[in-house]
Amino acid sequence: MAVAHQIAATPPPAPAWLDELALQPGPPWLSMGVRTLELEEWLISDGRFDEELALKELLLATRPHEVFAALAGCEEASDEILELIQAWRAAHPQEGHAASPRADLHPLDAAGRLVQEDLCVMVESDGRYRLEAASLCFPSHWRLHDKLGHSLATIHDPVPHYAEELAAKVDTFFDRLRADRPVQRRNLSIHNHDELFRPGPHESPGSFAPDPSGVDQVWLRSERQTLVRLARTGAVLFTIKTQQCPVVALAGRPDIAAALAVKLRAEQDDLLRAGRTVPFPLWLVGWLEMCRGEPERERERARA
Ligand code: HEM
């Protein structure tokens, strides 16, 4: 079946966050990608607010140990986070978002139930920042208990190229992060599902449909992450807001499809060379290339 036949005449809407993606192809394969964050724009509240908060409540009721954990000693930092979130929400009131924190819960658990973001607390000990507590209802293929208590370097152990390209930069960045200079970054991954709670292992090419006729079952998942140094306790709060869209939405954004095709082709070649698993279907690059459309190909021919 021709790949072009899989591109819908009316693609689903392409979300605005697609324009925030860093799509430069490797090498280098990883980048810090941090940008200044205006505190005014700290937390995201979108059309899925009620649905996501209800899902958090359900997960916290049915599998509490998988989605919340706190080591002893981070109560003060958690209190500070709860205060910060409450103050931010009081300054940015939204209709229907008026719930008060539950006093019977750990303060980080109470804070996590007020916002769509997941909340991770990084505390410094022996010169390393470690994950000491988290309200993590929407993990993208990792398990809280595998990472709890571990340093940034160990947490990122499974990430190809992290040790040589990023580990030192991230450690220095954490040391220097200032309370008055919060930052944001964004990642992108590709999945065969759009489930927010997905702690199990990453996909492989075989976990997707065998050819582009299954492109409707492929999603882009992006985490809008923020890093905020807590002024009083000195801990670092890492927030994660997960956003998703079907990959077929890129049919409406041929510029992004083209850039993503170049990036994924480089990544795929690098992973295959190293004998590692490619976490997306091998036909996706070809499908994205088809999305570029004739105007983009014309421009490329003119540039060549
Ligand atoms: C400036 C700060 C950070 C940078 C530059 C960074 C960078 C990265 C990169 C490049 C990846 C690979 C996937 C992706 O593109 O996102 C990744 C994965 C990941 N990061 Fe980070 N990260 C940072 C902070 C953190 C923090 C504070 C945590 C604490 C929970 C964290 C937890 C993870 C986890 C759990 C993964 C998935 C690892 C796995 O597959 O097991 N990151 N990070």
C-alpha cells in the first residue's frame, strides 16, 4: 500500500507545543535544552484539568506505592512546594480549580493532587542531587521505585549517550540553579499508546504496527519540564507536564514532520549501529518524509 495513502485529508489539529520541540539531528544526540521560565507561566492548566486530576486520584487510591513515594527527611522541602503551588494558584485563579490541599496527606502528595504536573524533589547530599520524593502519576516508561534515592547520573543510566554528553553539564547546572532563575525544557518520544500512566518498558519497532497502515496508532508524547530551586530549603523541584498528540497531526505541519524525519533517521541509524533498540517503528521516517508535501520538497530542491 502506498505510504501517501495514509495521510488523512483533514488531519487532527496540531498542538502549539510542537513549535517548542528541539528537532536538531545528532550528533550530539542530547542537549540541555533549558530556557528561562517566567514564573507567570510556571504551571499548565489545560482542557484536560478535571480528567487528569480525577485520574491522579484513581491511581493514588488503587496503586499508591507506584505513584507516590517520599524518603524521610524531605518533609520541609515538600511543605515549601505545597506553599509555592498554593501561592501560585492563588495568584492565577481559574474557575473550577479551587480545591484545597488535604491536610491528612504528606504535603507533596497533597500538592500533586492540585496540579496536572508530576512533581519530583531533588535533594543534594554528598555533592550529588538525588530523587528523594515524587508524586508521579504519569511516568513515561520508568518506575519510581527504580529511581528513588538515586543520583541524576544513575537515574539517567539507561539513556544512550547521557554519560558522555550530558551528565557533567546537568550536575553543574543543578549546582548553579538559582532560586530566582527557574527554567523549562521539553522532550519528545514516540509511543504506541496515549496512556498517561505507563511505567512499563519502552517500545521497540515490533510493538508498533508492521507498516504505515497503523500510523493512526502512533502518538507523540512530550514532557514540558520545569526546574525550580526552592528558596528556603535549597532542594530542586522538577515538574513534568505530559502532553500528547497523534502523529498524524503532523500531516498539518509538514515543516515539523520534515525536521522530525531528519532527526529520527539519524537517531535510528545511531541506535542500530550500536545494536540498541529503536523505540519507534522503522517505517515512521518514511511516513514523515511523505508529510513534507510538495512545497517543502520544492524548497529543498531550490536550496540544493
Ligand atoms: C536539566 C535537567 C535534565 C536534563 C537535561 C535531562 C535529560 C534527559 C534526557 C535527554 C533524557 C532522555 C529522554 C528525553 O529526551 O527526555 C532523560 C530521561 C529521563 N530523565 Fe532526565 N533530565 C534532567 C533532569 C531530570 C530529573 C531532575 C529527573 C528526576 C526524576 C529526571 C528523570 C529522568 C528519567 C526517569 C528519564 C527516563 C530514564 C529511563 O529511560 O529510565 N531527569 N533525561
